[in-house]
Amino acid sequence: MKVSFSPPSITQREIQMVCEVLQSGWITTGPKTKEFEEKLSSYCGIEKTLCLNSATAGLELVLRLMDIGPGDEVITTPYTFAATANVILHCGAKPVFADIREDDFNLDVSLLEPLINKKTKAIIPVDFAGIPCDYQSIYGLIEKKRKIFRPKKGSPQENLGRIMILSDAAHSFGSVYRGQKAGSLADFSVFSFHAVKNLTTAEGGAVCFNAIGGIDSAEIYKKLRLLSLHGQSKDALDKFKAGSWFYTIETAGYKYNMTDIAAAIGIGQLERFDSEITPKRKEIFHFYQNQINGNVIFPFEKDQEKEGNYHLYPLLLKDPAKRNPLIEYLAKNEIAANVHFIPLPLHPVYERLGYRMKDYPSAFKNFQREISLPIYPDLTQSQMEWVVQKINQFLREN
Ligand SMILES: *Cc1c(COP(=O)(O)O)cnc(C)c1O
């Protein structure tokens, strides 16, 4: 039985919404994108959301907005997709990695303090597999470090007066931490709506924020939107109104806007998110927790503080030597599994920059023994059973 890893969940609802946009006469950034932004803001309990064509774009724009660049340092995890750290490089700043906690793969906050110095401008925690990081401790730490913070003159961070927390929430749409939704847990939070994520627009992303450092959220929205579309004083829809041809380029901005076609998929997904998408993932998660038998460590699910969104099922094998053979064995049985993630110091680009895997022992340990199993709304009962049957067979025989 063929089991793919993470196909998107698309129903008649998304198809209908996309067709409406295609027939509406307006297919790029416009009313649907606005509607999606407003729906995301109210879902996350946050003042403003700007939709973009990727999470990568969102992470970069926030760093650019804050004027983070050469001479600055940004702390993040080595246990993430390259996008998180690549954007730091794009801005000319230096990524500084802190090791993770083995139990939930998230930044080990107890390791951050010695990494903070006068150059530190931001911390980018990554909510791995949808489990929110320990934001309360991170905020506690940066409050304590206010005195050593040195903002660039004239940058928005001067008003903020402290290190910025930019949450890479690419995995955590719908997750909850201390009663609040992901999107509202940091100064800025960035979601990914890439095709493999738990809410998709094919390609897409969003930045969520409240007022920060004395700048209100409408002003931040305006600045980010300007940066996202060539620095044009008018958005595309305004520009195409009759008689409204004049615009100015305020800054050499980027081209990161979301299309209304993508937004329509997102609106359809959001309608089904709490009623269908997450419950189905949760059911599969519990099925694996209850049925898999062998020398394994089950993924973190929740505690009193936080609950994830069941975006991934990152199983750990106690014997790392079995990980690759298990992936091959599953592949022979037409089951696609994956590994999240290959830590960044193992990639040539980060190795050349001087990062060494041995400096992040927990990240390396988890990488060697991790296997991500298929978990998505269209996975059928018999597919789930097949996956479990093959895993248990492998673990019994090896
Ligand atoms: C997918 C992912 C991203 C990038 O998302 P895009 O929307 O493809 O730019 C960033 N960080 C993490 C942790 C991811 O998994």
C-alpha cells in the first residue's frame, strides 16, 4: 500500500474559493488577501497580519524592518530548516546557534545567556513540529539583558530598547502556549503556508504582530507592506483604480506579496482547520502513540503550558543505527518517511562559515535517531495501520 509523506489536504471548498477568485477579475494581491489577513489576525488574537509569498520572506522582512545587518548577531537553533538562518545571512548579520532540548527539539533557553552580547539584536526561536518554545523564559532573559543591549541609532529597535523575539512559527499555526495562540507569542511571528505545512496556500507565509516599541501595528503593517512590494506607495489594487496611475517608490523593496488565488486556498483551509484538519492529525498522532511498539521515544505532545498542532510526528529510535535501515525498509514497502531536520552545521554552506556539529551535541543526537512519520488529514485508517504494522515488524526483527 502506497503512503506518501505529506500531501496537501484540498477539498471542494478550496477549489470553489479559487475558482471564484479566478472568475472575479482580480487574481493578485487584493481583497481576498486582505480578508485572509483579517481572519488570521482574529484567529491568532493579534492586531495585524501581513500575508506574503513565503515564511522565508516574512522572516527576512522583519529583520530588514528592524534594520538588522552587518555587525549584528541573531541567535537561533541549528535544528531547523535552512530558511531560518539563511535570512540572517541575507541581511548580512551573523547567525549564532544554541543547542536544543532533546525532549521537544526546541531551543534550550538555559544555554542562551552566555551567547548574548552587545551585538545581539534578535532571537529566532523555532516551534519545532508545532510545539511552542518557552517564550516566557526567553522574555525573562532578554529583560534581564536590557542593560547590555545596543541598538543601532535611528532603528526601530532603539524604541524597543531590547532584543527582539521573532518566532519562526512555520510549524505552529494553531498551537497554544499559556492559553494564547501561536502568532501572538513573540514580538513578531512568522507562519509558513508551504504545501507541506499544516495549513497551506501552496506557497505562502504571514507575519503577525501587535504594536511594538511605541510604533502602532497599522504603521508596522504599512512599513512591512511597502517592503514587500518594491517599496511602492500604493498597492497593486489601488494603483489600478481609474485615474489612480501615480505612485512613488519609497525604498528599494522586495517582491514578496501573496496572490488572491493563494489567499483563497488559505481561507478555505482556515474554515476547516479546527473542525477537520487538526482533529484528524491528532487522531493519527494518538494512533501512533498507542500502537507503535519497540525501542522508541514517542514525540512530545503537550503539558500544562503548551499543546502543539500535531504538524509532525517526530519519532526517536533509541538505537540511532536503526534509523536509516528503518527508512529504507519503509520505502521498500512504499511508505515515505522523512527526517526533520538535517542540522545546519552539517550543510556545506554553514560548515564553510565555521559552524561545527560537535558544538551542538543534542541537535546531533536527535538528528541521528529521528524519523518523521506520515501524519495528514487524508491518511486513511488502513494506511495508518499499514505504517504501524511495518514499523512494529521492523522493530521486532532488528
Ligand atoms: C518550512 C519552513 C520554513 C520556510 O517556509 P517557506 O514558507 O517555505 O519559506 C521556515 N522555517 C521552518 C522551521 C520551516 O519548516
